[in-house]
Amino acid sequence: MKFTLPIVLLISLVAPAKASVSCGVLAEYYLEYAKAENDSTKDELGARYFFGYVSGFLAGDNNRWFDIPPEVNDGKLAHLVGKWLQAHPEKWHLPKNQCVYNALRETSPYN
């Protein structure tokens, strides 16, 4: 029983992620992330998903493609990615990881 519960939870977390694999969804979540903290219309789940996805991508990079100094925080890079997403709606059909990579590659001074 102890082993079954984590498996069920893991499957429930993975299954919805497959339904929203495009950059368009990430772009929508950025709009929530960019709202003020005290905005009552802010979708906290979407905002945290956006920040978590970008932070996770950066953590997984491990300085392979980007040489990001330790003093640059993930929040600044999240806004960089979000602004790139908003400027490139023609890319919204691509997978999320491709858009985050492209955004950082094209706009980050830490290449």
C-alpha cells in the first residue's frame, strides 16, 4: 500500500502535463505570473507553474548551454522567457522546452 500511493500520485501529476505541452499554455501562465502579487484575479497555480517550469529548466541545464552567474535570479530569467513568449506567438505551437531554450538563447546575455 505504501508503494501504490506514490505511484498513483506520480501518474496523476504526469497525465495532465501531457495535455498542455505547447508554448501557448506557458505564455498564458506568464501573464498570470506577471500580474501584481495583490491582484485578486491572479491565478496562483498558473503563475507558479510558469515560474517552476522555467526554474526547473534552468536547474536542469547545469551550465551546459547557458553560463548564468549565481547572482542572476530565476525571477529575472522567467520574465525574460515570458516576454519572449509574448513577442513570438507564432512559436506557441512548439513544445515548452523548445520555447524556453529559444528564449534564453536569443535574448540572454549568458550564452
